[in-house]
Amino acid sequence: MPTLSAFYGILIQMFWQDHPPPHFHALYAEYEALIDIRTLEVIEGDVPRRALALVLEWAQEHRSELMEDWELCKRRQAPKKIEPLP
């Protein structure tokens, strides 16, 4: 599973040819959440509230890049890295 970005101990990843809806995986310690790119809602799992706030802030800023990476992963192509939170 390619890692798109990493910040504050949080990894953002996507699977190749993953199931709809377009989403990414946010991993923090032993926690994992799947986040819908279009709505930024948690569709499965959970992460601590502060980590989730950081993930959602980052995703809001990079939503178009996330969708581009989703399309690349659907075609089994390597996604592009995305800048982390500063």
C-alpha cells in the first residue's frame, strides 16, 4: 500500500484497485480510519480526535491531489507523494 504522506506520526496511504467510494487510509499508532475523499467523512475505523482533526485539515487542502492519486491507484499506477502538514 503506497504511502502518500506522513506528518505528526500519521501515515496517509491508498491501496491499488481499492473498493469505492474514493478514500484513503489514515494510520496513527494502532488506529486506522478510512476517509471518503469527496465528503471527508470517516467511513470505517477510527483514530483519536486530535489526529483526525489533523488528517481532515490536510485532506481539505489536498482533496484534488487525493482524487488524482485515487485515479492512478485504480489503474495500478504509482500515486504521487503529497506535501505533509507543516
